[in-house]
Amino acid sequence: MPQSNRKFLVIADDSTESRTALYFAARRAQATGAHVSILATHQPSDFNHWIGVAETAKREAETAAETLLESMAEDAEAVTGERPELLLREGDIRDVLSQLLDEDPLISLLVLAAAKASDGPGPLVSALARGKGLFSSRAVPVTVVPGDMETDEIDALV
């Protein structure tokens, strides 16, 4: 499959659903010649009145996000044979995602996974379902993968 500049974006978190979305994106990218990008965010510290504590908390959050990104990168690379683009940003996920989609015109698909838990599909999927959207200036297609989908089921789709 010829390579393209298109990117499929996955949001990194500690959930198994995030890994399911990543596998789907990696398989789809492999099948279409696209690339995988993985975004992890961390929240700014609430300890602004204690500078030392705030810096320590920020470093710990960045380190945890970097570790998660590296782990997910290994999973994606095992499928595609190519190192994915890793993106680490500070801020609320919705704001960061909207800004990233505006900045990077090569992102052509956002891949999310619905939560397996009975308390709802997850915050990003819920925001989309309520019509709040995630995009400000350009629309990007979104694929929502069932969080409990097995890899062989994904393989059969791609």
C-alpha cells in the first residue's frame, strides 16, 4: 500500500478502550498507507501557590504521560512497522484536541473507543453525541470503536 501523509489520531489514556482504539487505528493505517498519531495530555497543576509542589506535580504528570505514550507507540509500531507520531500537550483534552485538529491539516480521522463501563461511553464520545463537538474551524471524521471489540473482530473489518 503506498504511503500517504494522512494521520489517524488516537487519544492516549490508561483505559483498555484506548488500546482498542489504537489497534483499530494502526490496522486501518496499515491497510490504507496512513500514519498513526497518539495524543496524551496532562492537566496543569492546582498547586500554584506552592511553586515547588506545582513543578513536582507537573514533572510527574509529564513523566506518566510520556511513559503511556511510549507504551502505546510500541503497540502501534508492532502493527504498522512504523513509529507513530507522539504528541504530549498540557491542558484540558477537549481544548487541546480542538487546537491540534486546527493546527494539523494532515489529521484525517479521529479514532475513539466507547467505554465498556455502564456509566456512559466516555467524555469525548459523550461530547460528540450531545452535539457539543470537538472541532472549531474544520470538521474531521470520527470513528468510535466499541471498547470491548476484540482484535480478531477488528482484523475482520480492516
